[in-house]
Amino acid sequence: MRLWPFRRRVPLPPLPADDLLITEERLRHAADGVLAVHERQIRGPVIVFRGALQMDPARAVDTLLARFSAFGYTPFLRAERDGAVVVQAWPLGDLTQPARPLLAVLLFAATVLSTFAAGYAFFTGSETFDALRAWPFPGSLLSGAPFALTLLAILGVHEFGHYFTARYYGAAVSLPYFIPAPMLFGTFGAIIRMRSPARDRNSLFDIAAAGPLAGLVVALPALIVGLTWSRVVPAEAGAGFGGFGYSLLTRLFVYLRFGDVGQGMSVMTHPMADAAWVGCFVTALNLFPVGQLDGGRIAYALSSRRHRMLGMATWVILLAMGAVTGSINWFVWAALLFFLVGFDHSPPLDDLTPLSPARRWLGLVCLVLVILLLPPIPI
């Protein structure tokens, strides 16, 4: 199986007005038997039909996709509040993103280097940036391997969970783009870009949820193993998880492993446990129900029109947490969400078929995981 099997598509040039009217008429005829068209209009490059659906949404998408693609268009189905169905026809070239496999490989190589440096910094008590500045790198940089390899495994399994689930549903996605960082953990995580729309809310949910759940399959055993190699020491000798805050889940695991460590004592965590902490932390951030984050996609699949309101409510909660805990991190995340992520989400082709009951329950579990995995004062 090739890892980047999708051709790069060049955006279509805008059609002249007369040609656009001809295309609109052809698409209207292509919708015969699928949608009883009551109204039609042109909004920029998008051709919109409004009417009544004449078959179930899944069949309608299959039929319209086959017919519209012959003219270079992709259909999107959604319902309006009055019960009418709207079909938006978008030019194919405006929906796909180019693949950049070389960039993905280079970023991964840089992230391997930066996470090894972060692991070395954890091991020696130095700073990640100082480890990266040392050239040639000391052979002891390999002491960062337990941290680096564990963290890369968690992030890699997370992103390839998205990748292979998207491939299963026939959606075009990029390779994972790892993000190196010269500080703290050596990485800001990884992202994967959907290069074409999801088919429906069920497939959108599966693609979004597959990443965090797959990552936790690696992170939780790593946390357990890492804690078995950790030890209790006097508090002045060090703090657990590199001095970062405990989440409800990590506090539970530490208690199950060591019980009450007692006054003046602390847990000196193994680098594998530190990496598992970072993996759980990154998973929690990804599960924020905002915009294009994994949690935002899950929220869209759960609530569709209300996903934007849920994202804004999450943003307000982050500001409130910053005020209550006095931690600046909450304000930083709120700013990043507002300026970089935003609150909008691209719809699937079929926005009519509801999410299955089992996925609704799993979606609520994913949102609860945010509470379990995120430390109140993480850094």
C-alpha cells in the first residue's frame, strides 16, 4: 500500500458566467430522481439546489457523487430548519489539499532529534534547547531514548489511527506532520490533514476518535510500565512527571502503584512514564471540542449545527479555569484556539444521516477523557 496514494489536484479556474449557467442546468438534470428541486441559485463557484429528497441520504450521496463528478463537482447534503434539503455543488479542485510527503518526512526526522534531546534533558536535568545546541551531540543523547521512543510511538499510533481509518472510508488524508520543538517535550505533537471531505457524520466520528483512542492504547500501558520502574524518593530529590501537574488519571495510577507516599516524599518517575504523561496530555488537548481538533470533529458529528456553540463554551471554560487556578497555560490555550484553530468545521458530504447511538455514547466518553487526562495546573 502506498502511503501517499492521492494525486495532487490543481484548483479549477472560475467558469465564465454563461458556462456556469450551463453547468447549473446540467447539474439540475443530474439531480433528477434524487432531489425535487424547488429553488436554485449560484453563490460564487458553488451551485445550490433546495428541495425535497426522493431517496434516503446515503443513496442520494452515492448517486449525486457519481453524476456530479462527471462535471467536476462534489455534492454536499444538509437539512434546513424547515425540513427542506439543500444540495451544495462545489468544484472538486476547491475541496482537495496537495500532498507534501517530503515535508512530512523532514518534520519527522527533526522531531526524532528534538525528542531525543528532550529525553536527554529529562535524564540530566538540563534544558531541551541546551541539549540541541550541543554539537556534536554527546553520545549520552541516547539516554533520551526511553522518553523519545515512547512519545514518538504514542503520537505515531495516534496519527496513523486517523490515517488508516480515513483510508478505510475512502477519504484522502495527508501523512502525519510531526511538529518539533526546541523546548519542554521536544514536540508540539503531530497533525494530519484531511484532503477531502468525510462521507457522513459516522465516518467523520470514526476518523476523529480513532486517533486519541489508538494513542491511549500505547500511552496507558507505557504509563503502567513506566511507573513500575519509578521509585519513591525524598521530595527534595525530585518530583514526579518532571515536576508537571497530575491529572485525575495519573494520580489514580500513581496511588495504585505506590499508595500514599507520605509526607516529605515524592515519586521519581521513569522517562517512559514521563513520555506517557506527555502523550496523555497531548491527547487531552486534541480532544477539546473545538474547530478542527479531534474533539471538534467529534463534537460536529454529535451535534452538527451546535458544534460552534460548544466550541465557544469550551473557550469560555478555559478562560474561567485560568482565572480559578491562576495558571497562565489556560489563557495561552484559549488564545491559540481563538487565533489559530477557530470554531468552524467543514461538513461531511452527507450531513443528514444521524450519528449511531453507540457512537453517541463513545463520543461522550471521549469528552469525559478530557477531564480525566488534563491536569488542572499542568505546567
